[in-house]
Amino acid sequence: MLATLGRVMVLKSTSLRPGCLVRPIAPTKLPGRYFAHQKSLPRLPIPPLLQTLERYLLMLEPIVSQEELEHTNQLVKEFAQKGGVGARLQASLERRAGKTENWLSDWWLRTAYLENRLPVVIHSSPGVLLPKQDYHDRQGQLRFSAKLIAGVLDFKSMIDNETLPVESLGGSPLCMNQYYQILSSCRIPGSKSDSFANYSVTKKPAHVTIVHNFQFFELFVYNSDGSPLTVDQLYMQLEKIWHSSLQTNKEPIGILSTGHRNSWANAYNTLIKDKVNKESVKCIQRSIFTICLDAPVPKVSDDLYMSHVGAQMLHGGGSRWNSGNRWFDKTLQFIVGEDGSCGLVYEHSSSEGPPIVALLDHVFEYCKTSEMVRSPMIPLAMPRKLRFNITSDIKRDIEKAKQNLNMMVRDMDIKCFVFEHFGKDFVKSQRLSPDAYIQIALQLAYYRIYGEQRATYESASLRMFHLGRTDTIRSASVESSVFVRAMDNPQEQKQNKVTLMRQAVQAHRAYTDLAIKGQAIDRHLFGLKHQAIEDLVRIPEIFMDTSYAVAFHFNLSTSQVPAKTDCLMCFGPVVPDGYGVCYNPMDNHMNFSVSAFNSCAETNAAKLAHYLEQALVDMRDLIVQTNSSKL
């Protein structure tokens, strides 16, 4: 369940100017700059124990019964006793913090990602829809892919030279570590725990992987002098690949990476027993990133198009379509369709949204400015096709993976849409936080459908700290509870409703500020529980309590991922009866994705999307009406 909980609300204030190419801070290499910057960052703090316990009880109020709350109150008192188990675990955690670069990061990487046994597809790896491109044929697909490759290499040069601008929030510099993990890296399956390999630490790889009709190719993207291939050269190489992979009857070897992690680990060990297969797999894993040249998919109506493309980015559409045209363990895979649809899917263990979005913004600006310049006719070697010897055991594993993936694809209910009534500019004009406004609208939408509030997860970035990942913003709060109950109450005055709405939005904003400063409750409680496991003490009752289970059963798993590019991220729910909601608020519109599982009779993505639209509009109308009544 934790795997998808690392998504991050992109920090709103960075040093990067909107609407322009990210420029290197220096024209030449600055060796050692990255490490010097990282060393200067503060360490992630451990909040005071009593502060976390008080906030925990407050957070439970809107989501558990009075009887459960009273029982939990007693457990919290026992846990918090002077010299008791809570104090001992807090002291152990503080000792851990003194001995490590970040007391949380290793635990979180292992628990949320590498030890999680659910498939990365849908359950962990987010998909990203990019704006539809203006082409409808193979040439357009390959030309755009060539520009994408060149744009990523341009961004990579800033990482390699350590000239990437350091992002900041409110004057505080942010940890840049994740930028150094997303290229030339891959997750590797294991029977109990996966591992993560970053190949750029040693000899930097010089190739990307291209996949077409389930066939993988190694494409070298640098000349012998170290200069990157031009867009024109890349296009010619992609043409060669396309023409040498026209067969459509190849075994979809990549579909193995969609499986349950234990099944995939077993299939992986079978696969790499063969030396040829092992060498091909290593080539994919070591590549800088992957480009998936997708086969055409069935056309759908305009109102379904966005959701349809979202599903393609998330899971590839199933074994009949493009799910085998991936290697889902690869950190970064760009997906380019023949009809102008494009996007990416990324494996989540190394990074949250901000580095991916910053790279995307850079690449899209680069694509707009780069032209197909004719290159000198230097003969380039034919890209190497990666060979796989398919035994009967591997064939059986592929068939099993197909069946399981197709079940997951059928179970995925996704609705992607553009909310066109207004964007973040209107919300800001009312002196409200757009993110908090959307989160409160989501609480109202959920309450209108179900008549109750449930635990809601929104990611907060901890990048103000060295190796910081995420913590949780709890959107179901006492203040949001009071507002959603008042909103549709005819006895309540409109002015009072607006006051309650503003209080709910402001409370959410205040908790967001606490979270990004390392003072939220979720990762602290996570740390105390894991410290108990590590110290081999009995798990304290507070963590075995019904309230704790309710608090960490996130029926709403949400993330704001704003970008300069008009794109949208999407991901699956983290519980069987839950929703995954992601959004990108633009100036005058907002992009949303809502996901649910068809196997749950109580959830419906289109229904929540409809109620969310209505809630956003109703809150806007309430503000406008009360503003005009004051005049």
C-alpha cells in the first residue's frame, strides 16, 4: 500500500522561472558543486513526541467514532508516559538521527518501495499525459522521439556537469539528490526485496533503449568525441530501428516486469540464466532512459480520449496493445504513439514528481525550439537489437504475466478531465491557496457521495532537508469536517459557510507548512513503529489499535503535481476501496485524474470526478455571491 504514498506535491516556489528553458548556471563543468550543496543542507528533524501524539488525536476526530477515539486516547496516554515505551523509542530514534544522513530515507525506500510486493504497474508507478502533438504518422512519431531524446540529453548535461540550478523554497535551498537518480538507473527484482541500481555513479552509460513491437534496441546517442547526436542523426537511427522491427509476432518479454514482485523475481532469475538474455537485460537496465514507440490503439470519442491516453501511460492497455512495449522497472520511459499521443511512466522508488516534471518542462521547451538541422553525413552504426532466447519456462512466465496484467487493466477505472470553469488565478485572487482549495473541494465531493470523511493522503515534500522524500498532509481535518457538514445545510448563512470554508483552506495550508518543515505526524509515527521493530520490543498497542488502521487506510490518495507544461499525472488507488486523485492547476483551467478499481462496487471514478467538479464550482459560486452581497 505504501508504494504510491511517495508522490509529492511539487513545491510552489522555486528558483526556476516559469515558461522558459532551464538554463545551466555555468557554461562549463563545476565538479564538486553538488556534494558541497548537499552537505550544507539541514538534517531531517524528529518532532517532539507529545506534539505528534496531540496532533494524531486531533487528526482522528473526523474519521473515527467517539468510542474509538476515547479508547485511542487512553492508549496514547500510556504510550506518552514519562520514561515509558514512547519516550524510549523516541530516544532510540534520536540516536539513529544522530548517526545517519537521514533517519527516514533508507527505511522509507525499503518499506514503501523495494520490499513492497505489489506490481509497480498501477500500484506504484505514475503515468504522465503530455499535450497531444501535431502529427499523425510514423515520421511524426520518430521526429518527435528524436527531439525528446535530444531534450533529455540537454538536461542530462546539466546533471553531469553539476550546473543544474538549485531549487529553493522561501529562500531555503532544496535537496537535489533525486535529480541524480532518475537517469541511467533501474529497479531490479528480488525474491524478498528489490534493489535499485544507479549506473551513472561509475562509467556513465552512453545509450538509450528503444522499444518497438516488443523488440528492444540499444541506441548510442553520443559521438566518439562525446558530443550528443543531433536530432537529425537520432531520427535516422530511429528510422533504422523502425524498419528492422516490423514483425508483430514477437514475444512481449517486457510484460514480465508487470508482475507481482515475487513472481517477477522468479521469472527474472529464469530469464537471466541464459547469457544472451542476461546481457540484453543488463543493457536495458544500464541505459540512460527508454523510448517506447507504441503501436496504434483503437480510436475513441473525444470525451474519452484523455482517459484513454492516461490508461496507456499508466499500464499500456494490456497484452493485446502496448503493455509489452515497456520495461516497467526502468526509472524513466517516454511513450510516443503514432497518433500524436505521448507521455511517460516512471518507476517511483528513486524520485518524486518534481525532478520528473522539471525534466519534462525542459524537454518540452527544447522540443519547441529545436529544429531538424541537417547533419554531416557521418555513417552511424546500425543500433543493436537485443536478443532474447525464449525457453518454454520463459514462455509460460510470459503467459502468466499477460493474464495477471489483463486482470489489472480490466480492474482499472480511470477518468482524466480538464476542469474549464476557472484555474488557480481565480483562487489566488481570493487570497486562498489553490492546492488547499482543491483539497477542501475534494473533501466536500467525497462527503456528498458517502456522507462521511475518510483518511486522506496528500504528499508534502521534505526536500528542505538532506535526502528528504515526503510526509503526509492530512486533508480530512476538524476544520474541513465542520465546513463540509455546513455547506449543504440550508440553516447555515452563506457568509458563515464562506468563513468556515476559508478556515478549512487556511488550516490545510498551515498543516502543509508544518509538513514541509518536518513537523507532520505520519513519518514520525512510521519511524517510532519501525524503531520498535528494530529494537525487537513488543509493538506498542497504539500501533495495533483500530484507529491506527483507519488512519492509515487512505481512501483518498492525492497529489498536486503542477507543471509549466499542460500535462497531467495519474496513478492508482492505494487501497481496494479507494481513489487516486492527481491534479495540475494551470492559470485558467485545471487538469485532473481520478482512478478507482472496478472490483469495488462502492467506488466510481467518473462519479467522484463529477462531484469534484460540482464542489469546485459551488465553492466558487459561494465566494462570488458573498463578495457581491457585500457591495
